[in-house]
Amino acid sequence: MNARLLLDTHVVIRWLAAPKKLSREQVRVLREAVRRREPVAVSAITLLEIAVLFGEGATRSDVPVKELFDELASNPAFQILPLTVEIAAEVAALGGSLRDPADRAIVATGRVNRLRLVTSDQRIIESKLVPVVAY
């Protein structure tokens, strides 16, 4: 079964480490995906963001980065999507509404793969560049 949802970095972290910080709608769609045994997609750029946020010397080291990576690597609920030439071209075509390169790559991944993005990022939501599950 193919993924229908793409998780942004903070949603991945919250789902694995602090699920109470997810919105009611985010919890609902994630539980529904699990119930259907449908994987959820994660952009490869999210792995880099997690490494920066939780790696050695990071200020947010309350969650061991190895635990997050082990879960993402071993749990069949997660489908890691690579950065491709097509996604890079989509990043280039997005225009200037999003500045953060990781946000741009995540949005482009959602657009190219026709996925709904589960996010709480207000800039992404307001950009209307990709369908979102927010609140």
C-alpha cells in the first residue's frame, strides 16, 4: 500500500517523542493510517533536520537521535522518500514563498508524490502550495 500522508519534521518528532503535542486532527489521520496499515512518508531531508536538531551538541538532546533513527529505519509504518531530480526541480519552481530549504524540499516532495502534508508550520499552511492536515 502506498503512503497518502507526508510528515514534516516536527510532526515526526512529536509522533515519536511527544504525541500530546500533535493536534487532534493530526492524531486522527495518523491513527487511521496505522489502522489501515498504510505507511506514512518522510522526506530524506527530515533525516538531516533530525540529525541537526538532536545530534551531538544540539540543544534539543532530550531525545536520543539514535532512538529516532532506529525507529524510522525499522518501523514499516515509515516510508523514507529520497530527494530526486524531480523534487529538486519542484523546489526551484516553488518561488519565494518559503525560505527554509528543508521546508521547500518537504513541500516539493509532497507535491511531486501527490501527498497531503501533516504539518503545524504556519508558513507552509499559509503558502497553500500543498494540501495539509494541520488542526
